[in-house]
Amino acid sequence: MGKISVLLVDDHAVVRAGYKSYLSLSDKIGDIYEVDSGEMACQQYAQQPVDVVIMDLSMPGMGGLECIRRLISRTPECKILVFSIHNEIIYASRAIKSGAKGFINKGSLPETLVTAVCSIAQGQSYIEATMAQQLAMNMITEQGDEYKIKQLSPREFDVFCLLANGRNSHEVAEKLHISYKTVCNHSTAIKEKLAVKTLSEFTLMAARQGLIQT
């Protein structure tokens, strides 16, 4: 195959610049495009499909998980590598479930990014070894809190994480660019799916899964 075209999706310009600089050093990487949101990623990919999309998860607006879902639903052959600051297994699990072909942490060695991109461009998957083992074990022993949380939609998961981390409904609405009423509707649905009634139960469940930011 020829050189690999890439779309970088991250809301931090400095981070994108770093990715772009490192990727451009590889003679295997060709055109590199960049956008700062999930919404723009969907538009850009529709106009200019690439071999691999490198996706952050934590972005204002649509968010990475919902963006993955939309890209895959519109173009099933879309190849997505999640490159996230989150190293909790539940994020990797949800990303793969949404359709991503790979997941690596931003704390990984720089060369890991190029290796992952090349593997995914060739039709393979790429998940770091330790995380892959954890994912395999989770598939065998799926139960409890983690199983319940996996039932949430990508948007519900974003709302759940923000509420569990102390954001109120107005702040969540502003962060995700949705209405206050929509947040309240999501909150109700989340409580039903997780079988919880109070915010403290939200927080406790999130803490047990490593979803509370420090």
C-alpha cells in the first residue's frame, strides 16, 4: 500500500501539533489532516476519507465515543485508533465496542503511535498488551458495575462521567453542547439502567471503575 493518510481529532491544538510532528517523521505516513471536534471529524471524513482516524475521547460537544459510533454507522470500513489520556479499561472496552480498531494511551512511547497506525491501516487491530489482557478477562467475567455501565449509550456515558465527577446538570449541558432538559432526560435514563437513585451512588459506582478524575 502507499503512504497512510491520517485524520487527527483532538480539541487541543498543541497536542495535535505534537502528533503531527511525530507522525510526519515516518516515511510510512502521508497526508495528515486535523480537526478539533467530533462534529468536524464527521464532516471532514465525509469530504476526505483517510486510512486511519486518530481519535481523542474527551472533547466538548459530541465526544469521542459518539463520534466513533457515527463514523462507523455511516462508513463501516472506517478505521479508528483511540489515543486517549484515559488508561482505565472501561474506556478501552467502550471504544472497541463502539467500533474502534485500536486503543493506546497518551503516556505510551511515541513510536507506539506509528506502530498502531500502521497496523490498523493494514486491517489489523492494535491494543497495548496489558490492556488487551484485561479486555480479554473482562469479556470472560463481565458482571457487576462494569456490565451495567456498558449498557449506557456513548452520550449517556459522557453525562454519567461528568455528573459523577461533580458537574451539575447546567455545567454538563454547557460542556457537551446540549440542552439542560436533555441532560435531565439522560440522567433519568442512566439511573434506571444503573439501578441507582442518588448522586452519591453515581459517584461510588464511578469510583469503583476508576472514572473519578483527580
